[in-house]
Amino acid sequence: MSTTCGLFARYGAWLRVPAHTRPLSLCEGGTPLIPMPRLAQRLGGGFDLYVKFEGMNPTGSFKDRGLVVAVAEAWGRGASAVICASTGNTAAAAAAYAARAGLRAVVVIPQGKVALGKLAAALAYGARVVQVQGSFDDALRLVRQAVERFPIALVNSINPYRLEGQKTAAFEIVDALGRAPDWLALPVGNAGNITAYWMGFTEYHAQKGTGLPRLLGVQAQGAAPLVLGRPVPRPETVATAIRIGRPARGEEALEAARASRGRIIAVPDEAILEAQHWLAQEGLWVEPASAAGLAGLAAEIHAGRLDPRGKTIVVVCTGHGLKDPDAILHRAPRLPSIPPTLQALEPHLT
Ligand code: F0G
């Protein structure tokens, strides 16, 4: 399949993939970089704030960037099936790109801990969905074992082609701003994305001298192995996408944060939900995990550890709110129910 849109069309020359790779596309990438002046004011003002809204990808998360490349490589080498462990978004993206290529997809998810829209997406795209009585980390251990015994391609971010795809988000930010931002804040779960962003920024900088951002990686307090310095056996957070206790690319993530003169921090669930609400007040609905970057930025600014003045800061919102409607509905007030008369509607108009 030749591609006229998407990552291979736009950044194909930058992707280090084997010659057998067979490009495909759902026109992923090209997501908006949205100015957030009012939100910057809320955080104290005096700086330029942007949201890179990755929820605008075809399956509603940044995972499409990684999966399009990982599936293209697997497809080109003749694989007939792909497998991943997932908190949900990887599953949806793997299922969609496998469908596009005509491959089977098996997704292994932690039972009861995957947001509704993600589960529905994986099923809609025709994946075989297996629930594990355990965590994401258990699911990842299982799929690693499975690919040693069975001819099925692993498409978690241990797969290097995932990072090749995901690094293109850094290219897009630099292409939009004309240079790298001063800070990039983003959620960290299995730690592939922060690793990929750093690859993207450093590769562009090496070729074009576009500068390097400082990275602020943000974990949820109940699932913060990179902040604690040890695995978390039973991670827990409202941000189910990053409910991960043993990140596969943890070492690289810490190294990326260090090399960038940034850091990885943890924020409580309440701060994540508050940041989700702030974004919604700007017209952006993101899933809870996606708001962690903003929550972390706000915490660092308020604590006086990050001086934003005069800076350009990009917050990555990794996935769309539509993926996790329960996160909103669980907290929604009881809705009024009225007979169909104007009189009954009237009290609700002010
Ligand atoms: N934000 C969202 C919405 C995610 O789905 C994930 C990871 C992350 C952030 C963290 O990215 O793992 O590269 O550090 N979701 C994975 C999944 C684990 O299975 O969908 P990371």
C-alpha cells in the first residue's frame, strides 16, 4: 500500500526501519498544537503554553504513531498476527492497524481496568481481547513469554519500531514552533513515549539545530515506580492508562529526563482530575492520564521549582476523553428529568 498521508508519507525518511517494512496509513499524526493563553494565565502567566492534542489521531491516542510503524514492519516481514499487552490505547491502535493490514490482533488487558471506549474500540476493530486477572505488568510478562513460543509479532513499546513512529510527534512540534519548546510535559506509564520524544528532539537537533526541550515526565502517585525508584506491585490510579508498576522503558525514560535537565515527578489523582477539568473548560476533553502532564506542570510552577516566565511550554495530551466516558459520568451530578413542557424547562434556563 503506498501512502499519501500519515507518518510514512510525511516523515518516512526519518524512520529507521528495515527494508521489508510495508508502509500503511490511517492518516495518523498531523495533530493540532493548540495555543492555551487562558490556561497559561491560570498558571501565573508570562509564558506561551500549547497543548499537543494527540487525541486527534485515528483511534484517539498517540499510540497510532507507534503502531502504524510496528505493524508495517511486522506485515512486511510476513507476520500474520500481532500481540500486545495494554491498558487500552495500545490495544485499540494495534487492533486498528492490524485490521488495516489484514493481520490478526490479540490484545491482553488487565481485567476491569480498561476504559470503556478502549475496550469497545479493540472489539470493533476485530481484535481477540483477552482479560488477565492481574495488572498491565502481568499482561506484559505474559505476552513476552508468548512471543518466545508462538509465531506472533510483539507490538508493545519494547518493539523499537514503536519508538520510531512515536518520535514523529517531536518532529511535528518543532516543525510547528520553528524550534523545540523550552519544556515538554507529558504523562509516563510504560515509559516508551517520553523515550521516543527525546529520540525525536535529539535527532532533529542533530540534523537541523532546532534545540532541545527539558522533559517533565509525570506519573500518578499510586503508580510512580520511576519516582520511587522501585517497582510498584499493585499500582492504582484513576488514570488507568498509566496504571503501571514496572515500566518496560523505565531506565531510558530516567536517562532521557536526566539528559534533558528535566525530571520525572508524581501527582495525586485529584490533581490529574483537576487538570482534566481545566482542559475541558478550554474545550478540550482528554482522558485522565492525558491530563497528568498539565497537572505536573502546574504542581512544579506552584512549588516554585519551574519558572515558566518567557518560556514556550508544550503539554502533551495523549488521548481523547471519549475513550473514558466513565471518568466523567461517575462524577456527574444527577441530571434533571422533566415533562416536555416549557414550564418545566424554565427553572433550568438560568
Ligand atoms: N497516556 C495515555 C493516554 C496512554 O494510553 C499511555 C500508555 C500513556 C499516556 C503513557 O505512555 O506508556 O509510553 O509511557 N498507554 C499504554 C497502553 C500503556 O497500553 O495503551 P507510555
